[in-house]
Amino acid sequence: MIDVAVIGSLNLDLVARCDRHPDPGETVLGTTYAEHPGGKGLNQAVAAARAGATVALLGAVGDDEPGRRLRQTGATAGVDVSRVAVSAAPTGRALIVVDDRGENSIVVVPGANAELPDGRLPAARVVLAQLEVPLASVTAAFEAARATGATTVLNPAPAQPLSPTVLALCDIVVPNEHEVELLGGVAALHGAGVGTVITTRGAAGVVVSDGTTTELAAFAVDVVDTTGAGDAFCGNLAARLAAGDDLHDAIRWAMAAGALAVGVSGAVASLPTGAATQELMALQA
Ligand code: ADP
């Protein structure tokens, strides 16, 4: 049995930095451009692996150079990518604009991610998913996870309306502030059968709702690029739950990892090691 099975996307991130975001119809001049491996599935799988978990990723890429590079990124981080299929559609792309305050806006073009074949995840303690792959694939993975007693964690990003059937399969849902609103609020999620809702609020920390409501303040760090904070949080949360931490210990670890991720540019590049995360936790105990 492995620690964490992730079902999710792999994208090539095309990142432009500029002073401020363009308004609709407007063109602004960028300052820098870079290409990075990304996609919430790959990011969260790498985040969990760097935290020390054994991880497998179920996903799809195109038969192209970015696809090979993304699989290699996962493999280099120690993620089992043998279930990342090679599809006829091109590898997914994310067009990311980051302004000088570190705020990002993103357009994702799914490509191969939309054609995720049916595949079996290996037996895992925690099964982690996001919404950049078809909902039917996530539902099937969570049904299988429930049958084996795994803990299911859904990061509902990008947000889309979710049926009560899907929500009833989620032990833990981790939305950010925008996503929780689009899903109708914390009470609606509990009403659909979700046991724990962890709302991440960037520099304002998190709110945990699991019968009681607890607010936790974020770790103090300088912001370079917020891309990857939510992915660092989710991957680390899954890794620590699989390691046997109780919920609040796992959340504190995930918050430290999220904070470290905003201090470095890019998504995969900004994901911290377990040692770095422990160091920040000790510094700001
Ligand atoms: P998303 O990227 O999905 O919008 P958040 O921005 O809410 O997710 O970040 C996830 C978590 O990472 C936050 O709950 C927080 O613990 C940590 N984090 C994010 N931004 C910062 C920040 N500026 N300072 C400290 N911690 C942060």
C-alpha cells in the first residue's frame, strides 16, 4: 500500500510577469517569460513526494516534448508516473500572468487532461484529486478509494458545481475562498456529507470546519509568487495524513509548506522538502 494516490492534471505552465493584469480588451507589456512543469495533479503529487510520501499519479499527457518533460519531472521527484497515459491530444497548457504583487490569473487549456483513460489507482492510504480532469474520473477514483477505506481529499479547483453524489464521496474538501463561495458555502458542503472543510485564505491562513470551526493564522513569509501555494498545501496535507498525523497537525504542516511555496517563483520549483517545512515550523512554533 502506498501513501498517496493522486488523480489529476499535468500541464506545461507558460508564465508571463507584468506590472499589473490587463483588463479585458487591453494589452500590457510583460517583463519576463518562462515555461515550467505544472498542472494541479503533478504539482500536488510532487508536493507529497517532497514531503516524504510514496506517491503515484494517474493522469494523461500528449505524445509530445512537454508531455515527456512533465512525466520526467514527476519521476525525478520520486512519483510513480507509470499510470500517466500518453494520449492523442496535446499536453495541457496553463497560461499564467503574475503581477508585481505576486497575484496570478490563469487560463487552463486541458488537452490530454480531458481524455484521461479509465485507470486503476494503486491501493493508497489517501486519494487526492482536483478538478482539472473529468469529474467522472474523479468520481470513479473516489468510489474505488471508499471501497478500500482510503481517505479521500478533494481540492475543488478550478471550482465547478458538484453534485451531492460526488461530495458524499469526499472525506475532506479543501477549497480556497473563491471556490468555497462557488460551492455554496461551508454549511452546504457539510450538508452534502463532507466531514471536514478546510478553507485556505492565502496570507490569512485557513479555517477548518469539522464540527467545530477553527481559524489558523498563516506563517509569516515574503511573497514572490503565489502560484503553487494551494498545491503545496494539498499535497503536504495528504502526505501527513498518510503518515498518521492527526488533522490539525497535518494542516499546520501543510500551511508551512504553502507559505514556503509563495517565497519561490513557479509551481513545481517552489514546492518545499519536508526538511524545509519542518524548519519553518520550528522557527515559527
Ligand atoms: P490557492 O493557491 O489555492 O488559492 P491559498 O493561496 O489559499 O491557495 O494558499 C494555500 C495556503 O498556503 C494558505 O492557506 C496558507 O496557509 C499558505 N499561504 C498562501 N499564501 C501565503 C502567504 N502570502 N503567506 C503565508 N502563507 C501563505
